[in-house]
Amino acid sequence: MMLLQLAWRNLWRNRTRSLTIMFSVAIGALAGAFLVSLYYGMGESRLRTALNREISHLQIHHPDFISDNEPQFGFSLAVADSVLKNNPRVRHYALRSLVNGMLANATSTNGVRIYGIDPVQEDSLRGLSDFVQEGGAYFDPEKKGQILLGTRLAEKMGIRVGGKVVLSFTDTAGNIAAGAFRVCGFYKTSNGPLDELNVYVRRTELAHLLGNPDEAQEAAVMLHDLGALDAAVGDFKAALPGLAVQPWQEIAPEISLTIDSLDVASLIMLVIIFLALAFGIVNTMLMAVLERTREIGVMGALGMNKFRLFGMIQLETLFLTLAGAPFGMGVAFLIIGWLGRKGIDLSAIAGNVMSEFGYENIIYPFLPTRNVGQILAIVLVTALLSGVFPALKALSLRPAEAIRRI
């Protein structure tokens, strides 16, 4: 108790210096918590976009289609439709024809990935119609031969709504097939590279050109509960033997790696922030020790052992750090909570850069509970380590010599 009282009183002998360090610790805790929350917000934003708008929770293909991407490697449309429709874990699904080919107009050509879709299924699965830009329209059920292009691809090739384009590709027999389509509209998502690659036509029309109207090359599935992903994969492997059932982690391993690395990356950022902060704490405590050289010498002469002296310096450092950290974390919770609801719009700063990597322009930061404990633990370790050098400096003083110093 005596050491606690001494340490606390010593802090306020130089209020300005102590308050400055406390404020610095608070800013460090705030910055650390905010950067971690922003990093997690970006990671979760990319995952949410990928699952809801791009790859879905899982996909089903013929095993050879995954490696060769040839349209002859399909599966029964009727069987897959029955299995997916009757599985209670499934919220939405879409069956697609899929082939790589060329898109051409009067002036240019471009390599594309052609999706043959059921417009209703695709809209229910990932809200494709929500991305259609003004001036165009989603698929009209009364019209045939329509195609939906990404805005980037349309701008690149100089295509306008209502324009005529030709798709050419290799059919299931290995022959060159082609079909003419009229552009019904343009779409724009948060993934620019995919917008330039993927084009959409009706599944029935593409399957007819491919020569396999009773087959599909891909099934994309969204579940009611992502936590049931492993169980759903097991269900479909049993119900559709011979087909490859891939969870999203296998379809997009780079996104899975990003999510898995969030904890490590956030820890590295926190260590860097508090390592820089530790130098300021060490400098402050070292100044405090040197200013009290005679006082420390008197304490030693009166019988205070080195263990107690070491403990007193450590307690002062601990008080400085722990007094500032809760304030910084409290402010961080308020800011993160507010921005988590409102979002941070980066479009004015990043422009279209975010879409180049598949990220949305609006980020919603959040701080997982486990990282709060991580931040507090790093604050505590920083405080203890920062007090070691000043405490050792105090222990190196000889009482007789310290008392004689002015």
C-alpha cells in the first residue's frame, strides 16, 4: 500500500508531463482500436460482397469443368434443380450455363466469360438487377436474345444500350458456335475486373447454342445459415455423387487467406503503434528518475530495498499507462460504433481504386470482442516493459553518491 501511495503521488509532481503521457497512451489506444476495426471492416466487407454478390456460399460443378472450363463437362439440370429445391438449408440457388468466349461488335472484340442465367433465379440469389445502370434495363421476359454487359466492358468497346453484339465460343461438340444478341443494359458492381469479364444472357438461349439444353455447368447456392456450410456440403456430395461441391473457401482461397490473416495483421499493427509509444513512456520515466536522483538515494539510505524501488518505478509506469488506455478505448468505442452504423465513404479519396480489388467504397468498421482484450493486454505489456529500463537506472544509483548530487 505504501508503494501504491508513493507511486501515485509521484505522478502528480509534474502534472503536465504525466497528463501528456496519459494523453499519448489514450491516443495510441484509440488509434490502435480504430485501425484494427477499419481493417476488420474492410475484410468483412470484401467477404460479404464476395458471398452475396459474386461466388455465393458454395458452388457445384463437374470435376473436370473446374480444371478445363469446357462446356461438355456439365451435369443434369433436372437432378440438380430437384436436389437444391428440396434441401431445407438452401435459401436461394441459381443454375447456370457457362463458357469462355469472345464478344464482338462492329469495331472491336474482347475475351469474356459468358453466363447463361435464369434472370429470376439470379436476381433472387444476388440481386443482379440492383446493379443495372440508368438508361438500361434488366432482362425483359417478353424479349429474346438480350445480353447484359458490365459498364467497363461497354465503355472499352464503345457499346451502347440497344446495340448489337455477337458472342462466339466452342460448343460441347468442339465446334465454333456464335449467336447475335442485343444489349438490354449495363451493370456496375464493386468488382471492376469482373465487370469487364462477365456477360449475362439467358440460360436457355446459351444452352441451345452449346448443344446441351438439359445440362448446366454451375450451380451457386446461398444458405439460410453460413454456419451450416460444412453440413450442406456433405448433403450435396451425398445427393449428387460424382460432382465437385466447393465451399467458398475453396472457390476464393485469396479471400479466405485475407480473413484468416486479420488477427495476425491487427496484432502486428498494434505492436508497431505501442512500440513507438513505449519510447515516449521510457523517456518520460527516465527523466522522472533522473530528476529524483537525490530522493532515490535518500530512500536507499533509509533502507528501501531494490525490489521495492523497482516496484515503485514500475507502478508509476503502470499508472500512467492504465490511466490513459481506458479513456482512449472509450472514445474508440464511441467512434467505431457511430461509424459502424454510418460507414466511411472512401469514394472521394480512393475513387475507383477500391473496385479494382473488389472492395466497396463504403466501409463499416467494427471491433471484435477478442481484440479488445488483445489491445488491453498489449497496453499492459507495454507499460511493464517501458518501466524496466528506468527502474534499472534507479537501481544502479548508489545512495551515497546520489545524495551528494545536486
